Amino acid sequence: MCPRLILFVALAGVVSGVSWPSPGRAQMPLDTRVLRPSSDPRAGLVLEPMGTSGSWEWNLGAWLRYAQAPVVLRDASSDAVIYRPVAHRLSVDVIGGIGLGDRVSVGFDVPVAPWQDSSAALPGSVVGGGSIARSAMGDVALLGKITLVGNERQGVRGGFGVAVLETVTLPTGSRNGLEGEGAVTASARVAGEWALGVGGVQGQIGFAARTAERSVQEPSGGVVRLGESIPWSFGLMMRPRALMSALDSSDIQSWELALHGSLPAGPVAPWGLGSPGASVLSPVLLAVDDRIALSSSRDIYVLGGLDIGLNHAIGVPEIEGILGCGWAPREHDSDHDGVPDNVDQCPDLPEDRDGIQDDDGCPEDDADEDGVPDTEDACPLIPGARSTDRKHNGCPTSAKD
């Protein structure tokens, strides 16, 4: 079902919602999205593992998104709504990725908005022709991850991990749909995580650069200049089974609660320092989501969540609902011994299939640990003593009677 949905949305497309606090010209390219999906199939809405999927391991996925009031024009002095260029938007991000070795992965994000609805006719100062495009293409992004300090062992995250996350966008976005920068942009973030197996705490901070400076005209006549920014996020991840086994008896869910946004880094400075406009360039949102693995192999997953705007900065919708689906086919028997990795106690060592504890996935030299090798032990599962009698070698004394 999920692979079919991915194919459908790849044909249909998506773009995420934005919040626009002041009138400008839609002919001027500008991508104001705050939330862009990760190409890692284990990621939530905001946070993601420090490790990669593995060498040549690939995945495909899609986010279906609905945003309420994603583009709103507000008066800077009173905060009153002047226009709603986009009252509703239905959008999709088609994503994919592949691992290059054990510490590097690359991916892509193709955003398209097949439908967006304007609440009213708009003046020419806001958009030429009085309305925005009913559908629009967004800026395609190339994504990368480099693991500096890994914290994952046999699928379990524990301890401290560090990764570098990169994003480069290409100017493919629609000029009259409020969906593209019209120029290349680039950003890099450093992510750090402390995990305890059943959960973890993660923070990210970075720097995003525009190759072409943009500006937005306010109703009062002032101009807010958009340049570089400092993206950030902080959040918690946990498996609900850690709270109560009844919540997730199969241990297939992962919850996320995260704050995310950005600060201006130039020419406008953070917190109102320097040129005016810091408040409209400092989006803050709260993301909550639940990721659920499906199928017996857990190669398919669904992701449902909300991204809630906490202020009226550029890029902040009132609320956005997100439903994701992904397919990440994996090798589930690493040592090819016939015991699946999720129950294999030695996933990197093949079972020796000697008729002795062959279901645990571990080869046994001396299963009963009595000092007599299994190949010579007449009682391989019962501790005993050495004997010159091959029929009783390794058997307890009582077995000889």
C-alpha cells in the first residue's frame, strides 16, 4: 500500500505551508518554509538519527500535508490580518535517499503544491493579476548527512552522537506561487544527540545562506530584508513502550516532541539588534508526531503529526497536519544463517546448525560451558566432566549410572 501511495504522490506533488506577515510581490521569488523533511526513513518531523541507513541502503517516501492559513499578510503595528493570499494548501513532499558507506548518505526532496486556495481577490501590490497560482512547484532540495560520532549498535541508539546535515536547494520553484527562492541556497547544521536506547534528547543548530538577498515591504512602508539565518531545533524522542508496555506491545512506535525555527543572521540581527524586522524573521513552531513501523519486516512505516505555529513570523502557519509514508527495504538476516536479525542474538556471526541451540543465531563451541567442546560432548546441553569414555564424555556422573 505504501509504495503505491509514494508513486501517487510523486505524480501529484507537494509544498509545505508558509506564513507571510506583510505584503510583498509574489513575482519576487521567496521560499519561506521552515519545515523540510529528512530523507532518513527513521526520522520524525524534525529530529533524526545521527547514523545513516547503511551502505547502498535506499528508501523512498512522501509527506502529504494540509496547512491552514499558510500565507497570511499582517499589519506590522497591530498584527491584524490584512489579506489571506493562501487560506488553505494541500501539498506533498516526495523524498528519497541512499547510504554511501557507513557514515555518509545523500537524498532529495521534491516539493509540489497541487492545490492552494486564496480567500479573496488580492491587490496588485500583493500579487500580479490579483491571485496566486492555484498549483505551484517548490525548490528541489539535495540533502546530505555525515556521521562524525556514531551512537548506534545493532539498531539500538545509546550514548553521544554527532552528525552534520547539509541542504542545497535549486531554483525550481514557481515565481507566482510563493514557493521558490529563484536562486540557489545552502545550509549546514550540526546535530548532537544523547540517547538511552528507549529515548533521547537532540539539538541542532546551523547556518543557512541565500545567494540572493530578498526583501518584504510592510504596510507602513518599511522594508524587511531577508538574508542569512540560523536554523535550530531541540526535542525529545522516545519509544512509548518505555512508559508502559501496553501502549506499544510490539515496540513499533516512536514519539517526538520538538521545538524548531530559525533566527536572522544578517543583514537583520537576532532579537531586534541592528536593522528592524527580527521578529518576523524568527519563526518558532512545535512539532508532535508518532512514527509506526508496519509489516512483519518493518520495511514500511507511517508518520503522523502536527506542526503548530507559536508566533506570526515568516514561515509559520496556524497549524499544519502531516501524514507520511515510506518504504525502506533492508537485509533482515545479516549473517545469512536463517535467523532474522530481530531475534538473532549474534547478528554478525552465523549459527553453526549443529542441532544445539540453533534458534538463537549464535554458534556454540561449548553450549553447556563445561569445558568439553560440543563436538566431543556426549551431553552438550548438560554440564558434566571429561571422560575417556566417548559415550559419557561431558556428561554428569549420574548419567553414567
